[in-house]
Amino acid sequence: MATFIHSKNPLSAELESQLNSLPVCPGTCIFIDIINSTDLKYRTGIETWGRMLNNTFNFISFLNDFPTNIVKGIGDEIMLYIPDEELSRKQGINSYLSLLHEIYATLDNLRNHPLTDHFLQCKVAIHHSHEVYNITFLKGANDYYGRGIDLAARFMQKGRPNRIVMSQDFFNLVVADSQNSGNGGDDTVLKQVSPMYHEDFKGVPFPVAYRFIDLKG
């Protein structure tokens, strides 16, 4: 559970000591955003957009493997954070490669579902970071803060329907998993990954490397 950060004294020495002693929590941050849901709410009633959101959220099947890792939802966007220790203990999706495969399969199934009028499309951003802390400023809530969380959110700016944006940091871990599994260059998902790009994101003092997969078909 998250460490509760709370002090009424803005100059508290105890708070400074607590913050300096916090352990980092390396892991993978994932943002998933359902596309065009705001426009849909203006064009239809809740009986339509509510059903489509229900169907879409239910179809994001890998969420069933990480129910306790869903940190927050803001509108039609959700954030997951999966610490490395938790990922390695999972039975099915227990590597960065399998995590990418599952997200890819989810978007692909949504895109190709025969009942197109019953689902909405999604965009996804993924980043792995060591600069994350399991802390909260709201008592009783579980949350994560740090540069890694902020950067994962920034990657959503490069998203669009049926696109997975991933940091180079996460991609490096995926490639290592693929090599260790013996797949090497035969992985069909990795063959669709774009070249590396760099972007200057607001608030980040240096260009950040990222890649993406655009699902086509």
C-alpha cells in the first residue's frame, strides 16, 4: 500500500526525512484512452454511449490480470502501474514482451470486431521507469508519483486510434525478453514497431526517445 504523505508544517524536517528515505518502485506505467467518447456523448444518449463504454472496458481483457494495478480513471482514460516485482510473479502475463503482446491483441480485437457499432477504439501509451514512488497525498488511496508517471502521460500526446506508443526504455526491455525467449527477429509484433523518434515534451528538460505500433488492416 502507498505511503501516505501528509504534514501540516510546510517546513517539516520529519517530512523531508520521510521523503528522502522513500524506496523507488520500478515498473511499467500504462495509459489507455478510449477515443471519441466525448463526441459520442453529444451525439447520443446514455443508453448508447454508456453501453459502448461498458463493452469497450469489458473487452480490454488484460485488465482482468491486473485488477489491483488500476490506479485511477479520469473520464474515459485509465492508468495502470505494474511494479516489476508484481509482473514477475504473474502466471500468464509476466514479462514486458507478453504485456505488449496482450495489449496489441486487445487493440487488434477491438479494431476487427464484427460488431463495430458496439465498441470504441483505444490508444495506449507505455513507459518503464525506475523513478517512481508508491506514495499518496490522499489518505487511504493507492497511487504512484514520479518522473516516470509524468512521462508516460506525456506519451499520450503522440497517440491516436489503434496506436501503441512506447518509450525506448520499455522497448529495450521488450527486445531483451524477445531475445531471451529465443524468438529473436521472428516476433510479428516487434516487426511492426516504428523507428525511434525523439520528442521535446513540456516540462522534460531533454528530448525523449519513443517508438510506436500502428495497427493496420
